[in-house]
Amino acid sequence: MQRAFKIGAVLVLSIVILGAVILVVGFEATIEAVARAGLPAFAAVGLLIAIHLGLQASAWKSLNRGIHHRVRFRTLFAAVTAGMAVNILTPSSYLGGEPIKVLYVGRRTGLPYHEVAGTVVLSKYLEILSFLGVYGFATTVATITFRETLFRGPYLSLGVALLALTAALLILCLALWIGLHRAWQPLAGVVRLVWRLWPRSRLLARVHDRARRMEEQAARIYRDESVTTAKAFAKLFVSHVAVFLKPAAFLGLGSWSGLGLGELSLIFVASQTLTGLQFTPSGVGLLDGGLIGTFVLLGRSEPTCMAFLLCIRFWDLVTVAGGAFLGARAGARLLSSRTEAPAAPVEMPAVEPAVERARV
């Protein structure tokens, strides 16, 4: 009850912040911008989001084949949607949904959780690597296109910070790549460090064992199933390209002038950086301010940016509703199976005597 109250309070606060941002930008101007965008622009963004989720599920399905898991695409798509819903509501959009994916697929299929988690971990590593590829490309294009703006005058600190962040992410990318090749186990190592503080904890012992097996499986698939891994990486890379194209689809179909590659790159870098630092659902507040500043830098109006943000928030709401529905349905099926389970042993005493008599 207390947790539900906290979640409700955060959601209410997010709505209040969003309303305040709209009032500052201008309510009437924002409504006019939304009307100017129209249904095609909203539908195009929704289609790109669906493509992103579908490619994520397809990449996961490819990795499941590496350990001979035959999981239906729609089950994986539902798990990815539920995980994305959790990501939207949690402090960081890049973490938070993975346990939901493992729980959903494990409960629906009966597969061992540590095996499902192994494919999720490898998928996450490949997702990070592919994302950093797109992010690095976007940063390079944006800094070259806007070098006169980002490295002179009031935006100099922003340009330097952008380059520093990109360099740090590329170092992370290199570390992940080397770690997969050498079968490093960072998660198991973290659990081991915590375990040393409480060496008698049986829970930490089990968690360490599962983390070790999970990362061993991820490294084995990456090493032995190179073709499968390459296909999954390619799908995840294209899924990030779909995210990259969302502003272009919205503005292009919304009767605004199109965006160049440099403009798209700067919007992508700004939005993804701010999304990684979000502290409210969907990054309400921080993402709004950052993207409005980016649009103004590009010569776009604030209401135009606000209309794009409202489009993103609309599809975030649809994703959260879909994830909640799928989670509730999976929970109902689990409760139903548990309710029906005791009925099976009742028939056994009536069958076993007949079997014994037949043997005699």
C-alpha cells in the first residue's frame, strides 16, 4: 500500500510538472502545434516505437535459439513491452525492466529463470554496444555540424561536456566488448564483494551462483554463436535508428520543415542523454527543459518541441497501459493455475489401485 502511494504521488507530481511546463510554453500555442502535427505525425511516431519494440523482441528471440529455447515472438514482444513500461516509470529509462522480462517469460514458458536471465543479460550488453554505436555517430555528426556553436561562446561548456561523456561511453563500450570476449563476470563479481560482508548469507550465495551461471551462458552464446549474435546486434542497431528517426517523422508529417542529419543527431544526443538521467516518469521536467533548449538552438519554436514531447508522452502512456494489462493477465493466469493445481492429486488414489490390480 505504501509503495503504491509513493508511485501515485510521483505520477501526480509528474503531471503537475508537465502542466507547469505547458503553461510556461503557452497552452494555446501548444494546442495549435499539436493540431498542426495531426494524426499522421502521431501515428508515425507510434509506428517507430512499435518497430523499436518488435526489433528488440526479435533480437531476443535470436539469442534464445542459441540455447535451444523455443519461445514465441508474441510472448517475447509482450515481455519487452512490459519491461519498457517499467523503464518509463523508473528513475532511469535504460534500467529497471529486465527483471520483469525474466519473470514474464519464465512464468509463461516454465523455462529456468537463470537461462532466461542469461539471454536477457546478453541482449542488454548487445543493446548497449549497438546504442553506443548510434550515439557515437550522432555525437560526431552533431559536433561537426554545430562546431561553431558548441565550441564557442556560452555553449562551450556544453560542447566539452558532450565530448567527455561520449569518450566515457566509448570506453564503456570497449570494456563491454573485451568483457564478452574474455568471459568476464562483472555482475557475479559485484555480488561476491557484497557476499564478503555477509559470508553466512545463503541468499547471497544463491544469487552469486545464479549470476555466475547467467554470465557464463551469455559469454558462451556470444563466443560460440557468432552468427546469431551478429543478427541480434544488427536488429538492435536498427531499433536505435528507429528512435533516431522519431523527430524527423513527427516534424516531416506535421507540416514543418524537415530536419537535417546534424539537427537529428543533436536532438538524439540531447534526448538520450537526458533520458539516462531522468528522475521522474518519462523524464518529465528535465527532458522537457533540455529538448526545448535544443529546439530553440536549432531555430525551432518552443510549442513545436512541446507538441513532440506530448506525442512521446502519449505513446509512453499507451506503452505503460499495455504493459500493465499484459502483467495483470499473466498474473491472473498464474493464480488460475495455482488454484487448479490441487485438483490433480485427488484423482491419483483412484487410479493407483487399479494399476496395482492389473499388475497382479
